[in-house]
Amino acid sequence: MGSRRVGRPSRLPPYVHAFVDRHGRARHYLRRPGAKPVPLPGLPWSPEFMAAHEAALGTAAPQQEIGASRTMPGTINALVVNYYKSGSWLHELEEDTRKTRKRIIERFREKHGDKRVALLRQDHLLKMLDEIEKPSAKRHWLKAIRGLMRSAVPSMRRDDPTAGIANIKLPKSRGHHTWTDDEIGQYRKHWAIGTQQRLVMEFALETMSRRGEVVRLGPQHVRNGRIRIKRTHGSRDVNIMMSPELQAACEAMPKEHMTYIVTAYGKPRSKYGLGNDFAKWATEAGLPSRCRLHGLKKGGMRRFAEDGATTHELMAMSGHKTLSEVQRYTDEIDREHLADQAMAKKRNRG
């Protein structure tokens, strides 16, 4: 009696077909259109089975790729190689997010690259999380590894070991200090128009921009009293009018580079280098350590809100997509000032 086909089991790996031979033993083959069937040993989803499955699919890194010599099918190394090629990595994540997560993934790969993906358990990941002290670092680590592990399903394992791990909640904090008008005035007094130090401050403050947006600013983005900003972190791009202060700061800068903010060698600054440099500039202006670049974004939001800008007007300028995001940046509005405005309106109504 010949072999007979087994009823299709649930959640078999891709292209896997199951049969029972004449001796009653289950057989599994990988069948792809136009390719010769490849027998697969062991039980579906076992380490032995998944290693053979990956090899048959040709998912291991090509020999010419950097790091191929340390990439074996079924390992964390192989998973990372495949993840970096995936649409979820290349098309669903912002460039800055990929840079942050890649640093975490590469450290994870350095420690565990030769281990089997199929053998990784949730308790292993929880132990790794416990070894990280800062909540913010825990949060970044879990997001990076969760994305990596999700990409392993179903080709390298049948479940996501991070699925039952709760997201890391950060302790309540007021976040970066929101610059006051006195601090803004002190910085302006120290750094004159025509310096990069002054332009960075004016741009971050007047357009409520992040450091990644500041370093991209160049003459090509300024035209007819307006400025175009390609927002990062998923915010909408904007094209807004320039304040007199920002326009003066831009006009005073040299125009020979594609970006206004450059190093001593005329090269564009990185956003990480700019953050460190700005901390030094603020210190040189005699400001306390709480005055940092991101706080200027909050200061700009505060100033516009105190001048009467509505939430939707703030969203149109900052590029934020939700009301809650705007509220997070404007929770330090001068309430005494707003209370006085409300009382003045009441008196005017008479």
C-alpha cells in the first residue's frame, strides 16, 4: 500500500506538507513551486526541523555578506540578518528608530548570536530585562527585541516569546525642563545673531523642532519668509511662516553648505553631537544644567499657547498628530498668565 497524505495540520511552517508512509510514520517535506521536494527531519517546530526548514528555504545569509561566517541556520545571527532585510525593518520604522534599535540588537546578537532561536524562552528574556537598570533603557530594549522576535514567526518558531511581557511603564516625570522667557533672553544675550549657537536656539524654539530636524536645516528650506521642515518621529511635515527672530538668524548665516549647522570642518553635525554641543553652549551662556535643547521645543509650545494659539493651531505648526501629544508639551503653560487673561476677558464683557 502506498503512502497517503495527512490532513493538513494547523500552523505548519510555510511550504511544509505532511504525509504518512506505508509504515505509518509521518513524513514532512518542503515543497516550493518549481523546486524539488526536500525532506525535513524531526517534528514540526523542533530545533532540528526548523534548522532544516530554514536551510531548504535558503534563509541563511549569502556567503558574500559581512558576518556570514558566523551565521548558521536557526540561530539569532540568522534571524538578525533576515530581520534587517524585512519590510517591517526597512519600511515600517523611521531611520532614527532603526539606528537606536540596531545598537540594541547588535549587542544582543554579540552575546547570543550562536544560540537557537527556537530554544529562546520568555523567562530568558525576563532575566535579561532584570539586568537592565534604567526603566527607559528597559523600554528601548524590549521594543527592539520584540520587533526582532516577531519577525521569527512563523519561519523560525511558532510563537513570539515577548508576547506575554508587558510594556515597560516609565515613572511619572515632567520630562525636559521647559525654557522660561528669562532663560531664552539670557541665551540670546550671550550668543549673537550670525553664530550657529544662536541659530540652533532660534530654530528649535520658534519652530518647535527636535535636534534631528535642526541638523537638516539649510538655505534650501527657507524661501519667501517661510520655512519647510521635514519632521521626524512620525510627525507631519510642515511649511510655516518664520518669526522675525528666526529669519534674522538664518539670513546672517553663510550659505556655502547644504546645512547651516556644520562642524569645524564644514561637515553636517550629527544630532547626537549637536545635543552635546548645545549643552556646552548653554553652560557657556551661564544657564543651569536643566536648560537643554529639547526643552526649547517645549518652551516654544508654551509661548505659542500663552499667546492664545489653539490646540489645532499648535498641531499645524509642530506636526503633532494627536491632541494628547500637544497637551504633553503644553502642560507647563503659565497658568497665572492665563488666569489673568481670563479675568481680563470677563472685565471687558463688562
